[in-house]
Amino acid sequence: MKTIEDLDQGTIRRIDWQELFPGVLLFRALTQAFRVFPILFGSLLLVCMIALTGKSPCTRDSAVILFRSLVCPFYCRSPLSSAGLILFCLVFLYFWLFLARRGAMRLVSTERVPLGQAFRFASARFVPFLIAAGIPLAGIVLCLAILITGGQHPSFYTAATPVLLAAAAFMLLIGIGLAAGLPMMAASVAVDDCDGFDAFSRAFSFMVQRPFHTLGYLVLALLFGTAGFALLKGGVIAVSRIIAFFNFTEEDCGYLLSNNLWSLFWWTLAVLMPYGFLVGYFCNAGVALYLILRKNLYGVAFDRIIHESEEDVRRLRPILKDELGAPVPADAGQPLKPAAEPSAEPADRSGQTEES
């Protein structure tokens, strides 16, 4: 895409800053994450995490701790917590793909995807996304099995020390690649409708072939995310101080909230809003990072994205024929008249016109 127009006149009419500085896409992802829906949706996902696993983000707010103890009383029991953790991971990955699809459409085309269409897209592409995330997880599980087996036998530390070192190093590399590549896996499914193996290979090939680009943009994304988190965290603290200042009951706010689950829910939701912002932001930032690396490696334009149409059923239309047996389009509005039969008389070579 040209960044300077009207070269014949020698005047600059428009500069495409996104082409000159691809990091602008990460800033656009930051602005998209500051909308109400991603923040609220991410906060509700964290509330779901508290209810299913009994775990909460790193916050010492007494209302969040009390809400966790009331909503998830079995958080200290490992079997139920493990089952809830698996269920939450599936729910989280599903809604991650959902948010990545909506963020991709808003990021490259400023088009708002209806909720129903985004849910249908996430449901249809959820299995490929799970396959893409499951491939590196299988490698990590295999390395863990090797390390656990080696830890139970002293002979492994003498005879199979290279195997243990290789397994530990391989697990570390796969873990780093999974943490950095999972957002791009979701983006590849949401943007290019890739299958599971293609999404996995694209994410890891981007990191292997463009390691310094990936690292630089990841650092920039982390800086933007930290700035946004600090801004929202300061806003939440300011709101809580204002409420405490206008509390004329002479009682602690935590004590007033302790007997009301409804109030605890809203207070917990407000406290988790900065963390919910991080969930929505990293979904959008993963899409932006994927678009930047795809443009750098393959030369594909930023606005190239798979669009869905509800009217496109993707079926083969029936082949219709006219009276003479010739194929006609299936959506022909009016029936075709049969073609005229060829005349048996030879054509007049004297230049006279022949009646059709």
C-alpha cells in the first residue's frame, strides 16, 4: 500500500502511519481494550475463575477474599479444584477465541461483529484452536513424564543425565513458546481461519524466523498493557476512596459488605476490572502482533481477514438445464427460451442476411 499519493504533483495527501510504524496496531489494540464490553467481559471471566477454581488474581482486597470463600467453599480441596481448573481453561479458551474474532474485525476493518455471529464463529473454530494449543501442551506433558520418571530412579542422574537436561530445556522452551504463541494461535484462527496444525506452525514459525521482531513487539505490548492496568487500578483505588470518604455510617465498608452477597459480587467485579482489562487487551494485542508478523514475513496486508457471510452457505448449487439440456444458472430469474434450431438450408454466400 502506498503511503504517499499524488506523486505526479509532488504533494503528500495521506501518510499511512500503520505501514510506516506497525507498532501503531498495538496502540489501537490498547484503545480497543478500553471499551466497556472487553473490560466487563474479562472481569466476568475472572469471577468465573473464582467460582470454578477458588483462585483469584493477586489482590489482597478483603471483599474478594470473602466473596471467594462464599462462592467457592471447596477451593482448598484439590480434586474439585482440579476439575474446576480444567473446566475454566476450556471456557477461557473459548471466550478468548470469541474476543479475538471481535477484536480482529474491529482492529482491521472497524466492523462490529454481532454477538451471535461471533459465538457461532467461536463454536465452529474452537476445536482447531484446542488442537493448536494442545500440541505444545502434549510436549510439556511428555517432558514432565520423563522428569518425574527420572526423579524416582537414581540411575537416571548418572546414566541418563543428558536426557534429563534435554527434557528440562525442551520443556522450558515449549513453555515460553506457548505463553508467547498462544495469543497468535487464537489470532491465526480468528483472522485466517487456520486449522489446528497450521495455527501452531504459524505461531512458532513467526517466533523462530522473526525472534527479535517478536521480542520487540512483545515488550511494547507489555508496556502498553502495564500503562493501561496502572490507569485502571488508580481509578479503582480512587473510586473506593471516594466511597469510603462519603461513608457516614461510622462502620467499615468491608463489614457492611460482608452480609450481602450481591454487594460483594459488584465490589469484586469492580476490583477485578483492571485484571479484566488485561484479558481483553492481550486478546487484541495477540491479533495485532499476528498481523504485524504476518505482514513482515509473508507481505500480507493488514486488512486481509476472512469475512463470514450468513448468506454464504458454501454448498454446491444444483445444476439446472433448459429444454435443450444446456446448463443454466441456478439463480436465473426467468426461464430461458429454447435456442432456435439451426437452418437446414446452406448460408447465402451472396451477402444477403439470413433470418434467424
